[in-house]
Amino acid sequence: MAANNLSSVSTQLQQSLRRMTSGMSATGPSEDAGGLAVSMKMDAAIRRQASASASIGNTLSYLQTQDGAMNTASEILSRIGELKTLSQDVTKNTTDKANYNTEFLQLKEQLSGLTSETFNGLSLFGSESLTVKTSGNPDGGTIQLSGVDLLGSGPLFEDDFSGSSLSSDWTVNSGSPAVNSGVLTLDGSRITLAEAFDEDVSVEVQVRFDNSSDQLDIYNDSNYYLSGYIDGNELPDTDWHTLTFDLATDGTMANLELDGSDFSSATGTVSTASGDISFGLSESGSGDGVEFRNLSVSPQSGVSSSSSVGSVASTADLDSVDIETVKDAIGEVATFRAQNGAQQSRLNFAQEQLNTNRVNLEAAKSRIMDVDVAAESTNLARLNILQQAGASMLQQANQSQQIALKLIG
């Protein structure tokens, strides 16, 4: 019995030594199986919280870099407004005005060049939004950061054909297409976009056929043939399909896609005609008609004058600059910077919440897994005393057995 007690005390002493040297209250699953499982899940959550916090910190750096570029844009626009005012001074001669224009041309190039700035390969300016994770949990929250399209790369033209008639941007060559519930129905007629574009454009329109006899042709404004026909055999259902294609200023059409897939096999021989771009959509079959909706024409370059900043950047010379446009452009940049500041403020609070959660999780994990040094030190001293006392008692017990043997002998 003395030997067994000494063995038990020695085992507990080794366990206490492991706790003291490792700093953990449970050095193996057998000591606290439930606590170890909970602590593992907490440790994983702590790591996720730390990663999410680091991600938000990187996003804040991105926004700060973006704001710096917008501050530069604001200063450039202010200087352009100053140059325009100086050029209107009646005491300035032709050479002075030419010098002002030279500086303007350089400044507008720098303004356009800002849109190519990146942060770790990610563009600072674009229409696409960014999704930032604000939680370490898989189903946790996110923050959407709206894109900053500094020069305005929105569509050059949009029309959903709503109302009871075509908008003023469309002309009807023959017949009278009907517009119902935002859908344009072409039945043996042709419509042409009245506005012509002086740059390469991408076109997107949704189309639907009633039956296999329907046929769709695409023309440019000079009646040049841009495609073969797309018919109801290729679109056998009555669902809406998205048709996209590119038109270049040399009159050519390319990259015809249907629902995101290459559809160039539907095109015939392409004729060309140089000049401004316009186009028509025609129903040329014997069916009941072709329906269209949601037409959008966008610049292939990604830059248009759909914003005041873009208008200033695309102005040919200082004489053509409009002060009101410059003022509007500065207002646009100010709005973008306010949006940027609001996003930074929200991210700061999100990061603060993450850090608070991480500290609390670490405290909870510590209560489960970290050793209580004071209590364990006391226990270690107690076990040391018991071990020494047990060894002494075992020695005396062995001696008492030897005395019995001597009496027998």
C-alpha cells in the first residue's frame, strides 16, 4: 500500500511539473477532454478574428491610398479652374494663353492617368464594388465598398423601352413597333439608334423570339451588313437571352456572344464602313416578331464623359473648358472623398469590434487551458512533500518486514 501511494503521488507530481513547464492546465485530452475540444474551437475562432482584422487593416490602407489619389485629382481640377480664369484675362496675349493651354494638356493627362493607379495590383478606381469580410465566422457580416468611377465609365446610352412609345433617341424607319411593359416588339420593322458614337462601343441587349420563323439582323447606320441572321431555330425557347457584340469605328462587328458564350457562328460575311457608329435591329422573318429590352451601349475604352471629371479630362483644349463643369467635377470628387471617409469610419468600428471579440475569446480560452500558477505551485510543493514522506515511509515499511524475518530465523 505504501508503494502504491508513492507511485500515485509520483504520477501526480510529474503531471504537475508538466503543467508548470507547459503553462497549460490540461497537457493531454485525458485530463480534460471537453475543455480541450472547446479550446481548439476557440483557438480557430481567434485566428479567424485576427485574419479578418488584418484584412480590414489592409482595406483601410487601400481606402487611404484611394483618398490620396482623389485629393490629387481635386488639386488638379482646382488648378485647371485657375488656368481657365487666367486665360480669360484680357491683358494676356496669345503666347500667355498658349502656355496656359500647355499646362492644361499636361494636367488633364495626369488626371486621366490617376484611373490606372493600383494598390497591390487592385485598381483604385472602377465601377465594381468590393466586399470586405467583417467577421471571422463563416456566416458573419460583410461591408460593401462602392466603386469609385472617377472618370465615369457608365453606359453611353441606356433604354429599357418603358412607356407607351419609343424614346426620342430611337427612330422608326418603317412600321410602328409597340412598346408594352418595357418590351419593344419588332414585327417586320426596323429601328435605328439615332445617336452615333465616335469611339469603339460594346452593345448589350436582351432578345426573345416567338417562334422559329423569327429572324434578327443587325445593321449599322449606313445600311451596311454587320451580321447574318439569328433565328428561332438557334433560340428555340421563349426565354429572354442576352446578346452582346462590339462595334468599331471602322464598321466591323466582333465578339458576338449569346448569354456569355461565343455566338460568332451565327454571323455571316461582315461588310465594313468607316465613320461614326450607329446601328439598327431588324426583324426580317415571317414570324410574329422579335422582342427587345434593356439596351445598353458602353465605351470599350471604359472611359466616357458621363461624369464631370471625365468631361474635363476629355476636353480638347483650355478654351473648351467650362468653369461650371470644373466646379461640378470638384463637387463629384468631394462626394467620392466623403464616401471614402464614411467607409473608413465604418471599417474602423468593425475592426475595433473584431479586436474586442478576439481579446474576449483569448480570455475565455485562457480560463479553460492556462494553468493557475499560484494554485499549481502550491500543489507542486504539496506533492513534493508527499513524495518525500512516502519514500521515507516505504523505507520504514521495508525495514519492518526485515525485522519479522529475523524473528522467524
